[in-house]
Amino acid sequence: LARYPEIAGVGGAGRPGIVHRLDLGTSGVLVIARNAEAYLALSRAFAGREVEKRYLAIVHGAPKPPSGTIDAAIGRHPERRQEMAVRTDRGGRAGRPAITLYRTLATVGGLSLLELDLRTGRTHQIRVHAKFLGHPLVGDPTYGEARWKALPKSRQAVVRDFPRPALHAWRLEFDHPKTSERMRFEAPVPSDLVELWERGTGQPFPGEI
């Protein structure tokens, strides 16, 4: 705010200029609008699914098939109201449509690195869909599982103790709200995810993703 004081009154209270959300603990790209016009246009682009959103995640296990589409509605968990869940209720309150495309970039020793293409923007969508797929995120305090117990003992602690969901908002693409030029922003993979992969698998983090 000190550098860009004009954004103080843009967007919602307490969230100056912030157009979209990342789950607590998720690293990566975040879009901030510097004026009300850009904020409105970008908000509409996100709501209209006009923004390409790519994430990287480290999950337990090896998805089969190694790439595919998760098309499963998401809504409030019927009992734990602070959580979300895949909802396919019949005769009850179903969830809202949610679509995630996934692609396995590497699998080593019980862990996989996934690229995820978020086609909708439901709360906790990737985390819920990963669990639904049977491959929850490492470090997820809400939707994770103690799958680290199946890893070699020398690698259990680094996976067990990872302090956040192993999720990174890697890339965003959208049209500039004023010029309509296609813009692409990418956040480097953070060092803690690289270390998690290398210590958890004993292999270098993939150089080409």
C-alpha cells in the first residue's frame, strides 16, 4: 500500500485490490487490481471462467490414469460445516459444478507431482478433488491422510512434518482489462516444495515442467 496508495479503496474491505483468493498456505501468483475499473473487469473474468489457472501439487500415490478430468460437484460437508466435500446427493442438496484437469509430471517412491488446470473456482477445489481422486495433498491439515507411514522410514519425517498443503498457484493467463492483450504470469516453484520433493523421493525436482 505504501508503494501503490491508490489501491487502498479498491475491492472489498480489508482486501485492497485483491481479485481472487488462495487457500491458506498456498503459494504462488495472486492478482491485485490498482483501480476499480480493473478490479471489476478482472473479477468478471474470474467469475466467467476466462482466466487460465494452473497449479502444481505434490500428492500421495500415483494417479491412474496418469492424466484426466475430475468432474465432481463440491458443496459443504454434511456434518463438518467448515469443510467442503464432493456432493452427489440424490434428493438432497447437491454441490456446485466443479471441474479439475490433472496431469502427472513425475511419480517417485509413493509421491507424485501433478499439474492441475482449474476450470472452476470452488472453495478448496483442488484439495477436495485430490482427496476424491484417492491422492490427497501432502501436508493438507483438513483433507490429507497419514499416507507418509507407507514411505521408507528415512523419508517419513519430511513428508509427515510438511507444514502446509503442498500446493502452488503456478501460472495465470488472462486478457489485460484495458488493452485486451493476453497476459501470462508465472511464480517460480518455492524452495520448500522443491525440498519436499527431493527429500521425500530422493530424486531431483523435475527440471522441465
